[in-house]
Amino acid sequence: MESIVNWLNNLLWGPVMIYGILAVGLLFTILTRFVQIRRIKDMFVLMFTGEKSEAGVSSFQALTMALSGRVGTGNIIGTASAIAFGGPGAVFWMWVTAFVGASTAYVESTLAQIYKEKKNGVYRGGPAYYIEKGTGQRWFGVVFAISAILAVAILMPGVQSNAISNAVNNAFGIEPWITGLIVVAILGFIIIGGVKRIANAAQIIVPFMAIAYVLLAFIVIFMNITAVPAVFSLIFSSAFTLDATFGGMIGAAIAWGVKRAIYSNEAGQGTGAHAAAAAEVSHPVKQGLVQTASIYIDTLVVCTATALMILFMGTYNVNNGSADGELIVENVAGQTYTEFTQLAVNEAFTAFNNFGSGFVAIALFFFAFTTIMAYYYIAETNVAYLFTGSTEKIVTRLLQVVLIVSTFYGAIRESNLAWSLGDLGLGLMVWINVIAILILMKPALVALKDYEAQRKEGKDPVFDPVKLGIKNAEFWETRNKENGKGNADAQKSKEKSIAR
């Protein structure tokens, strides 16, 4: 099975994907006129504005839901694996992918808001929805929905639960099957409560754990402040094979940097777009910008924190990428990349016996657990796209069972297979979604121009798809009609009162 999975991964993650995703991000960066830089203030202001409603969540809740999917094993173990197989230079290419990928996140998240629906009292949206409404081809949307359910409900949860069980076993000696049972018990309680319970859990867990983890990294950096120039020099020189040790590894550095950056921040994958659609905002661009900020938080902050701790403490090995798996750097004998971060924190705090293993295990538990929660929400959204009525309810219950089983299975299986299956699921979603947003990018660009024009006039932007010539944005058309009628009724009532 593993050989088949690896063959499929080589097909999906070939040069076309690796360099193509960078090219797409660069294209969107140019077309949006570097929105990820120009509107950086708006990104961070808007995430704390906007109120939740009965149908939708607040911008901040939608952000934390997206971050719960983005901040996971990719930030800790994924970053370590990028260094292990691509050298320190892979970190630079993770930064590049995050920068250009931020514009990709803007496009997909804005499209999700433009074409969202209100179904069973809650907002639903994402690639399947904008693919159908934007292209008029339901089969295209169905293909993505099926791929997404396969990826996030079956192929990818195992990466997260496997990381949790391995880290907990390494730190506390608890058997993986016990950890697996604890994870699925808590998971079952939360996902049965639906999107609001997921959002409430995410807005508490994600900021707390991310701040604690980054704070620890800053302490490690401060303790090794004199090594900062050398570490950054190593990253940049390795990225372009200027360092003698990593000569000839530029291809591996780019490939692993891009792959692990996408796995971590999910730009182009379409997962963050599902959470973006759930937000209650007056203009789609608002949430598009908030989701853009999540890429920076994920990769430029959390992934960088992991990379710097590992590189400062030297707790890494680098594989030359050949079939024999020969190591060109071996700083830690007999250790796999899954333990690089734990070893780094242990080395930094030697006075506290095994502190690093325990802290990283706890961080991984929360990061990976919230990612599995996000996976469920994404899968549920795509089930809602495919089915209606009693069939939707039955399939949703079946989905919950499947996700719980795949999560438990991932906790007890071999880690290399878990990562290979995760890469396979990720590759499927990225291919379909990137093709779709290349076709559908125009509404996101038109919406950005409209948002900026209204801001320039000093207005709080309000979206009107009819005025902008954007078709099939039924939710916004209905909402504007209802708001117009409400305003007209209020004006009539006011006039009658004055007349009396």
C-alpha cells in the first residue's frame, strides 16, 4: 500500500505542482497589487471587528476556525521534516510560499464569502460552492466535495492523531492506543455540537496555545541571541546552495519548503475558505483579508518559531534525498524528525528534566486536536453541499463515525504512512482548488476594487453583487433586498410618526 501511496504522491507533487503553486501565488500577488502588504493594517483590525449572528460566526471566530486547521502538526513536525529532507534552506522557501500564498488565501476566502449560502440556519460555503456558482458546472463542485471529504475525513486526520500519540508516548510513556481513545472521546463531544461548538472551542484553544508556544520560542531565541546572525545566514545560504554542506540541494529545499508550507498554512488548498464563508460580515473582502492574515500567523510566526528553536539548538539531521537515505548532517544520532522540536526545547532547558518533550507534546495535542476539529467542519460543509434533508443528517452521522475511526487508526499506525496519506489528501484538494480559483478569480478582484473604493470614500464597505455585475451571489442579493425593504419600512414608519 505504501508504495502505491508514494507513487501517487510523486505524481501529485511533481515539479508542476511545486513551481505552479508559487507561480499562482505570484500571479495573484501582482493582480491584487500586493494586497498582503497594502492591506496589512486592515487584516489585523478587521479580525477583531464584526459580530456573530444566529447564522454566522464572528470574524475572529472564523479566523480561529481557519487557524485551528492551519496551526497543527505542520507547524511542529512538518517544519522539522522540511529541514530533515530539504535542509535549513527549506525554511526560506516556506517563507516565500507563505508570502505569495497569502494572496491565494485572499482570493479563495473572498470567493467563499461571495458565493456562500444560508442552509439549515447556518452559513455554508467553500470551494465546492464557489466552483458550482462561478462556473455553472455542478459536477466540478461535486468532484471537489468528494475529494475534500476523502482527504479531511479519511486521509489527513491520521497525521494529526499520529503526531499526538507519538509525542505523548515520547514524553510520558503513554501507549498510543490510550492517547487515541482520549482524543476521539473529546473529539466526539465537540463535533456533535456542530459549527458553533467548534467555533467556541477554537477561539479559546488556538490563541492560548499559539501564544504560549511562540512565547517559549522567543525565550529560546533570547537565550541564544548571539547565534541569530549565524542561523539566518545558514537559512539563506542553504536556500540557494551557497553553503558547502547543502550544495546541490536547492531542488529539495524548494520542494520540501513549498510542500510543508502548504501543508501548514493550507493556502490554495481551499480548507480555510470553508471557515471564511461562516463569518458574518458586510463585505466579502473583509473576511478575505482576515484569512490572509492567518497565513502570516501560521507560517511566518509559528513555523518560524519551530525552525529557529531546532536550528539554534542544532537538534536536526539532514537526508541527502537519495534512495539510500544517507545523512549529510547528523547532529542527533538515532532520532527521527518527529522528535527534533522536543529535543530542541529539552536542550534549551536542560535544568528542567524532559521539559521540552512534555511541553511540545501538550502543544501538539492542542494544535493537532483543533486541526482535526477543523477537518470535521470542512467535511460536514461538503456533506451539506452534496446532500439535503434526512439524507444529509444520516450521512453527517456516518461522517462523524468515519472521522473518529480514522483518527484513532492514525494514532496507532506507523508515522511515515500517516504523512504519505496526508500528503495524498492535500495534493488532491490543491490541484482541484487551484485550477478553480484561476478560472474564478475575477469576482475576488472586482470585490477588492469595490472595497477599496468605498474605504477611500470613508464608508464601511457593503457588498452589492448586482452593482458589480457578479452573478449567482444569491445570498447577498437576497440580503440586500431584505435590508432595503427593512430600511424602507423604517422610513415609512418614521414619516407616519412625524405626520401624526
